[in-house]
Amino acid sequence: MTRIQGARERARDEITAAIKDEARRQLAAEGAARLSLRAVARSLGMVSSALYRYFPGRDDLLTALITDSYDALGDATEAALEASAAQADSHIARWQAVCRAHRSWALAHPHEYALIYGSPVPGYAAPASTTVSATRAARALLTVAAEAYAAGALRVPGTDGAARGGPDPEAKGAPSAPEPVLEDARELAERLGIGLPAPVVAELVAVWAQLAGLVSFEVFGQFERVVAAREKFFDHAAVTLARNVGLT
Amino acid sequence: MTRIQGARERARDEITAAIKDEARRQLAAEGAARLSLRAVARSLGMVSSALYRYFPGRDDLLTALITDSYDALGDATEAALEASAAQADSHIARWQAVCRAHRSWALAHPHEYALIYGSPVPGYAAPASTTVSATRAARALLTVAAEAYAAGALRVPGTDGAARGGPDPEAKGAPSAPEPVLEDARELAERLGIGLPAPVVAELVAVWAQLAGLVSFEVFGQFERVVAAREKFFDHAAVTLARNVGLT
DNA sequence: CTCAAGAGAGAGCGGTGCTCTCGAAATGGA
DNA sequence: TCCATTTCGAGAGCACCGCTCTCTCTTGAG
């Protein structure tokens, strides 16, 4: 239910947005650690104390930026998900499209990406309110896997000769995760409402972290004198991850 | 060539070490962003300006801590490498031992881990002097792969029916990375003196980033309400990564 | 129209990184 | 041994930070 906003309320929303915009600008220019309330206020022609009418403190402003970043990344990946659905490629191609969207957004907004997947700010712990936004980007990958599963284009790990004793390198299906991990996966699948077998969910969680690792390394410059053909490198790795999940 | 140190020089080294120790303590307690030169000086009974005789600035102190952290992580993984060589398990078991060492060190020193694999400090770019220390931890994994390759226990990607046209899910060997990536891999292999085929090196780089992703997610709390059986989860993922490299 | 609530300005607190100057102490060559 | 040079710690000070408090002015609901 959306109340009618008075002029005052509208002004408040606009100023709040202006503060966040300016903060985002400083974030992109200087990084999170150098984000300064006073500088933001100065740029907006306010005095610093006035800013505290809108955000209780620096950390809260940062939290707002984090939530927004999660949502922006979620928007990007969901858009890629829908676009890839339209042009109806293979499931692996869809997976790749979502991965690419993730990477592209991160490269375009490195400091915001650092905000959500970099080292957490000092003593700061992300409030529970961010978790909903946080799962959106991951869910796009889950969706690809779920649709592939529904279409029979997903090989569940643990199927196909992984059960018989020792490690068998010739087995077609990848070995499944051990039971305690599967238990976590079941719990997670239920909580998120995912219609996917536990071994797949377990693999998806791991792959999710690995994808973030690939993107983080690139965004944070760890590939500086290591990989030059970054796009092709990433695409290849993304397909490998898709195979690990069981996509065909 | 180690010169004989006068009393003065020795004192300087001791004080430098004391500063770094205290800084590390504050780092562990508060995180990098809250690391304060003045607080370090205060704890050491100095005045803040005296500290500038030892480090040109806060960033330089941070750089010293980063280098030390790289070395500590390198020590941990190399120790695991040697220990696993002694008890002579399978190559995958060695791989897993090195991965475990990496994870254990990271969990034991989360803030130092954040220093090296988290978001880079504001405008700060790691000086070239850190790169030697930086590669040490990665090299332990390279060594495992190289020894497995020498022992014939490594299947090179691109071998075994990946060359024929379209993607073949039944193929035993994983598909190789595309040519530009292989070119990067060759260059890297030569620069680091690695006796490993380019497709394997390419896979190792990707897997290296993915391993960091797994560890980072755990250290930074991203698995908080997602994975409970973290150790088993990690072990399973590490083995999957080993398989991606081609280890058998 | 009244009056409480909201919003901005300003001063001020303790903290930060960093610079500069000054005096004391250690060092090493004459 | 003596003395010039270097090294070091201390202190004051600058500009900035997050944050609080108070005071004034404006707004809008009753």
C-alpha cells in the first residue's frame, strides 16, 4: 500500500537518493574505505550534520549501497536469464549468459562488487535485511539448472557408477557430495523452494562460490600479468562449472 | 651477503618487528580499515611521529603486512606439500592436503587473508615486490600437478575425443581451453618455469581462482546460513577441482 | 491558526594520517 | 679521543574524519 506522499516526504526521498548517488560516485572514485560522509555532504552543498537526518551513520549509508548493489547485480543477471530464455539456446549457453552478465556487471562496477563480495567492512556485519537481495543473483543460476533438470538435460552427480567403492576416473557421472553436505543442500533447497536433487544443489553452492572467485580475481587485478584473454578464459571456465553442475 | 649488524641496526630491526607485530594484533582484532598508526604507536609507548622513522606511511605498513601474510600462507601450503610427500598418498590426496592447508590458514587468519584476497585497499596497488611472495601459495598446487604429470597420473584436457566437433558429454577428457588462453598459459608456464602442458596450466589458473572463491566465501561468512558441514563441503569441492585439472 | 515535528546550520569532541622542527643520543672517521 | 654526521624520539600543529548537541527556521497536520 503506497501512501500519497506530501511534498516533504517526496523531498526526503529525493535527497536520500541524491545522497546515495553522490556516495556511489565517491565509492567508484575512491573506494569504500575512503567514502566520507563529510565529503558527500560537501558535494551536495549540505553541512555534514544534516546528513545524519537521512542516515544514522556511515555504516548505514554503506549498508544502503550494499543492498542497492545486490539488487543491481540481481537485475543484471535476471535480465540475462530472461534474454537467454527468449533466444532459446542450449542450457549450457543460458548458463554461460548468466555467468557473463555477472562478470560484466562486476567489471563495470568494481567497487560496488567489492562491497558485496570483497572483504567485509571492519567490524561490520551485513544485517539480515540484505540476504533477500543477496540471493537474487545466485537464484538466476539455480533457475537455469532447474529448467535444465525439468528438461532432462541435467545429469545428477552420484548417478552412473559413482556408488561402487573407490574413485573411478572412468565413471561418467561426477561423484556426489557426502551425506552431511547433502543434508545441508536439502535444507537449503527447501528454504529457497528449489525443485532440484540435493547433489545438484550442493554442487551449485560450490560452483557459485567458484564463480565469485573467478570474477573476484579478475576484478581485483589478480590476473594482471597472468591472463590476457580474460573473456575467453572466463567463458571456458564458466562452461567447465556448468559441466560440474551436471548441465549437458 | 649479511653484514654484521651494529647495535643500532639490530635495535631498528627489533622495533620494526615490534611495530609489525602490534599492527598484526590490531589487524586481527579490528580489521585492516581500522588499523591505526597512532594506536600502534600508543601500544608501543611511542609517539605517532616516531613511527614514521620505520614506515613512510600507513600504506607501507599495510604492504609489509601483506607481504608477510603471503609468506605465511606460502609457508603453510609448502609445509603441507612436504608433509603429504612424506606420507605418499595418491596425487589427489596430496592436492587435497594442500587445499586444506590453504583453507586452514585462511580460517585461522581471516583478516590477513582478507588483506591478500579480499578487496584491495582503496587506491592502493600492490607493488611488484609482493608478486614473488604471492605466487608461492599457488606454486604448491602447481607442484602437485607437475609431479602427477611426471608420474603419468594426469589426464591432459583436450586429449581423448574432445577434438571432434561438437560438445560430447560422453568424452572422457575435459575440453581444452581455447587457443588465446592456451597462449597465455604457455607464456605463464615459461615465466614460472613450469613443466606442464598449456591446457593443464590454463585449467590450474582457473582452479586457483575458484579455490580462492571457496575459501573467501567461507572466511567472509557467505556460507553462514547455507553450508553447515563446511569441512566436508570443502574437501568435496577440492577433489572436484583436482579432477578438473585432470588429476587421477 | 497553532504548535509539534522535521530539517538545516554551526560549534565542538576525540580521533586519524602526516609534516615539521628541535634536542638528545649513537656512530664512525680524524 | 674528539667532533661532525646521522639517527631517533618527542612535541606541536595541520587538515581531515565520524558523530553529537544545540539552536533556529520551516513545514504541515489538527
